[in-house]
Amino acid sequence: MTLRGAQRTVGSITTSLVAAAISVVASLATGAAPVAAAPDPGPPPAYGQARDFAHVPSPGQPEGIAVDPTDGSVWTGSNRPNSSADVWHYDAAGRLLQTYSLIGHRPAEHGVNGITLDGDGRVYALDYSGARAVRIDPATGAQKAYATFADLPLCSAARGRPCEPGILDRQAWPNWATFAADGSMYVSDLNQATIWKVPAGGGAAQIWYQNPDFASIYSLNGMQFDARGRLVFVNTLSVSSLQTAGHGVVYRLPVTASGAPGRLDRVAITGLGDGLVIGRSGKIYLPISNPLDNSVTVVDPATGATLDALPPLPQRYLRSTPFSTPASAAFRGTSLIVTNHANFTPLPRLYELIEVGVGETGLPLNFPVGIA
């Protein structure tokens, strides 16, 4: 199994024009139709500045996001309750290319949550309905259930069976997915205080790590591997101690040589983090789902200090599309593409993807190739 790189280099306008001219000349010589030039998204916004990237159609409420490293196109989905679970594909300039409705989705309390990609161009969408990961092949439009996540009983009543370490018995809620270098997929469970591991090729997810400190009405959320191969993730709403109550908590877990989790390390106490991504500098970027905040918090992983909140306060509310519970983020060049989830203000005009300049590229993700 091999990997392809996670970063995309955007050529200059001059380079784009030359490439387009060469393409037209070559097509005229062969009699073929000219190949359309890749859309030019233009220069990225400056640090801390934001601009609208794309409007999200009905049913709206975007959550989960992934950027294709080869062409800069963007994938996101709808988490709108009691609606179709739609996945949208946008080109690098923010134009909607295709909509995929998840087959077998039953309208439920939630729709699509996390989205990730493999190195063969396939898309993995986490669906609350059926507690599953659905794989979409854009080349053919085919869909399949790639992984499923068990509804665990409470440990207080499990009698030795696999269980969830909480006080409320809730169904699985697969929320965020990230691939490891070996092709296995790690998935956070927002309900069951569990990190799942799906073997390369899919199937029934296995419990990888649990901790009663994660038990909450909003448990585990965004996650990514850092430069040392440690899984970094956020507990959205901690209730484990007086110090952390009402806050988000970022944790870090190494993966041992055997594949088991190592020693848990607390990185930072934050706002109510939803998604999580890591820059090449190691800085952690957290969209904050608290409706009184509506920002992307920047965290220093070495000290746990909050370094910044983006964009600046006035711009969050006075811009063309005000920030409203940003949920998920993904790097594209030196920007973050952020889903304006609008969970508490469900107005169609707020359902946007917003680009925020952060002045650095993202730490490369794993895009495994050849997954069955």
C-alpha cells in the first residue's frame, strides 16, 4: 500500500495561461476537443481574513469537509436533521460539480458528519443513519457501506461485553474519520466516548480506545495524526472535572508498535472544538461550535496556549456571511475551508463554505492507495 502527498501547489496565472495554450494547440493538432483548464481559485486570503468560497444548497447545514490534494476540489455533506444525506463536490473555484445522495439513508436526527478521501479518489462519508461509513466512487457513482459502528450497551450493564463508558445509553455516532499510513481508518464517536479503528478494506469497526473522561452529551470529535504519528483529537464538551467542565479538551495518543494506544496526554483546554486540523508548524486549528464564539481557535500544542481566534471579532459578524457555529475545516494551500454549520441559526443564506487565511499549509494527511 502506498501513499500520495497531501498538498497541492497552485501555479501562477502565467503558468496557467501557458498550460492552457499548449493544451489548445495540442488538441487542434490531433482533432480532439480542447481540455478545459483547471479553475484558478486566485490568491489565498491574507492571515485572519475570510471570504465566501461556496454556497451550500438545500438541505444545507454543511458538516464534514475534505480537500482533494491533486486538484484542490472540495467535498462536504449535509448534517441537516430529517433530510436526505447529501454529499457535494465543488471545484477549486467553488463551483458545484456534483451532488451525491447517500443510498440507504433514513432521515434521522443527523445526516453526514465526517468526510475523508483515499488516494484513489474515493470519498468516505460518515452517516448517522445506520451508523456507517459510506464509500462513494466518483468515477462510477457507485456507493457501498464501507464500515459499520456498533451500538454499545452501557458498561454498567454489559457483563463483560464491549460497552460504552457513559451514563446514558446512546447509539453510535461516527463523527470524524482520518486514515493512518497503513490504510486503517480511525473514527471518533460523538455519543459513545469511543475511538474506533476500521481495518484497511473496511468492515465492522473495532474499539481502539475508550475513557470515561470522554463521556458527555458531545464527546469525541475532530482528529488528525501529528508529525510524530500521534492521534490528536478533541473532546467537544468535557464534564470530567471542575477544571474542564463546559470546555473542550484536546488530547494526544501515540500509536504503539503493536498498534495499540499508548499513554493519553492532555494538550489544551479550549472552547467547544468541533473539527480539528494541524498545520505544518504543528499548530492546531479548532472550529468552535459555541454559538457565542463562532471562530477558529489556534492552539500551541507545546504549551496548550490559545494563540489566536480567527477571523478577528468584527469580521465574524459584519462580513457578507456571518460565521455561525463553524463545524469542520480542511487545509487548502495556506487557507482553511470551513463549514458554516449554522446549527442554531438555520437560515439558508448562512449555509456556506468560508475560506480563512492562516498563513501556513497543512500537515499532510494520509491518502492510502489500493484499499479493497
